[in-house]
Amino acid sequence: MILREIIHLASGKMLTDVEDLDIEVKGGYTADLMSDVLASIQPDAILLTGLCNPQVVRTAQMADIRAVIFAGGKQPTSDAIDLANEEKLPLISSPYGLYELSGRLFQSGLPSLKKI
Amino acid sequence: MQEEKVFTNRETVITDSVAQNITKVEELSYELMVKDVMASNIRVVEPEMTMAVVMELFRKHRISGVPVVVDGNLNGIISLEDLIRCLQKGDLQSRVKSYMSSNVITINSYDPVVKALEMFEKSHVGRFAVLDTEGKLTGIITKGDVTRGLLRALHTRFQEEEIRRYRASHLFEDIISDRTSLILRYYTKPHDIMKGGQASSNIKRALLRLGADPQLARRCGIAIYEAEINLIIHATDVGYIRVEIEPHQITMKVNDNGPGIENVEQALKPGYSTASEEVREMGFGAGMGLPNIKRCVDKMTIDSTPGKGTHLELKIFVKKDTAKSKQEE
């Protein structure tokens, strides 16, 4: 699914200055524990999380995550946004809670990218 | 409302590569100066010359405008349109001064190219006279000069980048020894969680630049990131990460001087953690660090003495063609 479409489904607001919204995202993964993400996310996923610090951006970089959506209208710290701009990682804020956000994307055909 | 915002650009099809080039051109237009792209070897005419001379000059050199100069000082500019006006009247014997526009737009040679672009946009004039720091005419700039200058700069930069990438990825082939390795060293500050991941980020980037398989770079990145976070969370003093890159293997050593792990076997169990609430708030300390590291590497050795420190050694073997053979389980 194209990032632009995911942002639409999430009623998302861009938090970084990434211009290219036509990135291909293979699936999604929801977690608040970064070790869980590192342990079992597959490459090219979008991460849905409630965690709002720079480590989310670092984790995304290590695990080849294409974009991050912060659920529940949460705003990451400015350090996190600066780092994401530096690393060209799109950060998005969605008003939906983690459960509903995951459900909406999954139902629209975005598969789970958790390693089995 | 938010939806509208996101979809406003939908009509414009901008692919990754186009977007990249646009920003590069924009960058260049700020970096390059007018003097870098202008035509400096220019022809000039004087106000008392006839329009017939101008026509001959335009025809012979295939140009469409020249500055009018008296003793090196800019007096006006005469363009193809002025010549056409003159030709319509059959007035080729009249003087340049009666057809030239004396209201010449000028730009300084040390102005950035982006300024010229803005001025072209605003003025709808095809060429500007370029003045040096003393106010003397030093060149002419047209939109064509800007385009050519930008393309030339883009091309040079592209070649430089290619050479850099080539050099990095051929490092091991170009340097001959019985055993070549590249060593990267990083130091971490204890409890500086906000900075956590900087070293790992640089290590992963270095591996990719050296031409490592992305899957391999990802495994190294995840393993060293967990180790770096551990170092920051637990070490009481400066932590030390040493990565030795060789064509056949990557050896990562992560050392600290304390406090050491009381029970290594327990620390290896998924879910076991001694991390503080602060660390947990950062999304770590769930007792998955060491198990995660172990999963990503081919060999893990941990040597820890309580009160003295912990030495972690991680090895990832690079197998040609089968670099992906050990996927993360």
C-alpha cells in the first residue's frame, strides 16, 4: 500500500517535511516495546506506536521501517522529529487509538508484517 | 480537513528520483553563484554603432542580445526584439542608442543563482547584465546559462558521488594484504538514553556504504543497537564499541567497566530485566535485549564479572551468495 493512502485511512497529519508520499509500504506492525519491534518486524513495514521518543526513529532506521504513525493523536518529542527529518523518515500523527488505527489499516488490506 | 491537505498534490506525479533531483537542483541554485554559470566571454556594442552592425553580430554569432557599453560602463542592452522593431521600420542605419533599452536589469556576480531565477520570474526579461564588485560589466546571464550551469554542476556532483561510492565498496579489493580489516570505534556515555543509537546508526550506514547486503546490515544494526542501549542503560562509565569489518566476517565488541551481570544465564532468558522505569518508558528494558542480539548474530560470547564489567563479542559471518542463509529466525 502507498503511504499516501495509509495517511488518508489514518486521517493522519504529517509531522516531518518528507515530500515523497508515494513510498511503498508492505505491511504494518503495532508495538510500544522497541525490543518487540526489533525482534519481529519484517523490513519495509509501517510502525504504529504510542511511544514518542527519538528511540522510535532509531529503531525504525535499524529495522528498515518506512514510516511511523503515532496513535491517539500523540506528538513525538521535538528531538524525535528533528532526527526523523535528518534520517528522512516520515512521522505521522493519527487521532485514532492504537486498536482502532490497526483495525482500520488491517481491514483496508494492509497485512501484518510480524515475523511468524 | 486533514484529508484535503494530504491529497492536494495527488495530480502531480513525482517519482522518487524526480523528487530527489528537484531538491538537488534547488540546493545547487543556492550554492552556485551567478559568476559560475554566466557567459563571461561576451561581445558588446557602443551606442554610436549602427543597427546594421548589431544585426551582423547577432547573425554571425547566433546570439540574441548584447550589452551596450561606453568605456567599460554599462549603458544599455540591445536585444533581438529591438532589432526586429528596427527591421520593421527598415531603419538599419540608425544608431544603437535609439533602439536599446537603457533600463537594464543587473545582478551581481556573487549573487546566488536562485536570485537570478527569482528575477527572471518577476521581470519577464530574458537576460541580465552581470556586474562585478566594482560595478563594471563582467558578463551576461540568460535562463539558458542557468540551465546549462545547473546541469553541468549536477553531472559533476553525480560523478563525484559515484566515485566515492565505488571507492568505499572496493576498499577491500583495492588494498592488498594478507588480511585486511576496517575498525570502527565508538564511545557511549552512561545513561544518555536520548543519544542511544547514534553509534549503531553510523555502523549500519558504514556497512551499507561498503556494499554489505541490506539483510546483513540490518542484522548487524539490530544487534548492535540492542547492545548499545544496554551499554547506555547499565554501564556505570564510558562504554566502548569496536566493530571490525572484514570481507568474510564482522566482529563487534561491546565493552564496559561495570557493574557486570550477576547471573548471565538469567540475563539471557527472554523477559528477564533489571532496567529502571525510566528505561522502560523509552520502550526498552523488557528483557529482550540479549535474546534479540543472539537471534541476529552467528556467534555471541558474553563474559561478565560482577563489579568489573561486561565484554560482549558478536560475530556475523559473511558468506558469498549465501549471505542471507542465516536469516533472523
